Amino acid sequence: MEKPENPVVAGTVIGLDIGGTKTRGVRFEDGVAVLDETAGSANVQNVSRDAAAANLAELFGKIGGGNVARVLAGAGGIDTDDDARALATLIEPHVPGAEVSVVHDSRLLLAAGRTDTGVAVIAGTGSAAWGKNAAGEEARAGGWGYLLGDEGSGYWLGREAVRHSLRRMNKGLEPDALTVALLDSCGLDDPNKLIAHFHSDDTDRRYWAQQAAAVVQTADAGLDASRQLLEQAGRDLAELAAQAVRQLGLDGPVILGGGLGMNVEGLQSAFRAGLAAHGITDVRVLDQDPVFGVPRILAEAGCD
């Protein structure tokens, strides 16, 4: 069931979208966004607990915490009630008396797509699919983290760019445009140095996710190897979506979001083609940031 506009939730609520790189917070007054600020990531799977707490303190210093009725936060890696509670305990000191809820960030994406049922796919630092049908049944696919999955994500593209460059080196081939772009971005002068750099304590999953930009740029410039990586990413994301669609018995919609999903046309095209092969044609690219799905989720929960 779809509704054309975001619903209005009375009172003051705060929506948080906690990504692998940054945390975005929006303060809503009677459904209207009055403050919209960002700080560093508060996802404890990506930064230390101390860093997460400091970034939340910075964010609430900008958007305020007084007289807030509800806070709804979406974050990657929220797989259990314990995960949700651990993050909620970091948020609660900033909003005394408010009810704090934490959900997987893919739930924000579906709501921001202005639909109550369907499947949302995140293609950002990591990747995951989540969906819900009219009976309230839910399904997840992927979202296992970069060591176990995250196919089609920024991290996956960054890692595959490194692997591509190392394979060329082992074959005695000259660096191609992707390798040159990757080395420039990493501040290196030899593909062989990518090995130590990749395993260094100075780089993390967010760093390598940022290297996806080298793949996108060289794909746009016409490099076949980079285009093939984007196509593979789109197909992998489509498989996650198709799995959730099948489990829920839906025809769609499937909504693609995340930094890569919303901005990279080559990945979007491959995603659509991959889903079309499964007979799924109601595919949409998110047109507003996930945090603006918070009022819809709260309205569905009866908080209006």
C-alpha cells in the first residue's frame, strides 16, 4: 500500500540515519524538518564505542535533545535486540524522557520510498536487502558485513579494484586507468604496495569503500574492466532483492538506495536488468534520503 506523501507525526521527533561513514540527524516538528545536521559515524561496527558516543554528542549539540518525544535511529548491523539496545543506550542520555527505537537502516529506506510494503536495497558502504508484505511478514537478505558478504557495496567495489590491480601486476601488465586512479587515490606509486596498504591498520572498510569512486570514474570514462565491476555489483544486489521478494510473495516494489544505489547509473541499470530476469519490473531509485522515512515508520507504529 502506497501513500503519495510522507505522513505527519505530531510533536517533536528526531530521525537518525547512522551509516558507516557519517550520522545524519533530522529534527522534525509536527512532521516538518526544522534542523538537518551530520557528524561522524556512530555505528559501533565501524568506529569505537567512544568515537560513536563523541559523534552522537556532536550531532545532538547541533540538533538539540530537549522536549523530544521519540527518536528513531536506523543503522547497519542491527541484527538482534541486543544490537539495538547497545546503540539506544548511547542515544538516550542526549534525549531525556524520549522513547528511543533502533532499527536496521534498510527499514528507513523502504519508508523513504513512500511505500509500506516492498523490498529496500541498500548499496552504500555495505549492502543489504529488507522487505515487508501486507501481512507484516519481514525478510532479510545479505547485510552480513564486509568479511562475510556486502556484495555490490562500496567496500566490495574498492576491494575488487585492488584485486584487479594486483592481478594485472602478477601478469606483468602495465597499470590500466583503474589501477592508476586507485594508486593516486591511495597516495601510492606501485601496485605492489597495495597489498600492505590494504592490510594496514591505517585503512578500514570505510576507507576502501571510498575507493569505489575510482571504479565509477573510470567506468564513466569507458574502461571495460570498471564497467564490468559495476555490472557485477548491480547483479549481486539484484539477487539479494529477488531473494527477499520471493520470500515475501511480492511483485514489488523494489527500492534502491544508498550512496552508490542513488547515484551510479551503471549500477542502477545492471540492478534493473538483474531483477527483470526474475520477472520483477517495479524497480525504483530512492529520491529522498532514508532519514526522511522516519515519520512514516512512526505513523505506522501509531505515534501520530
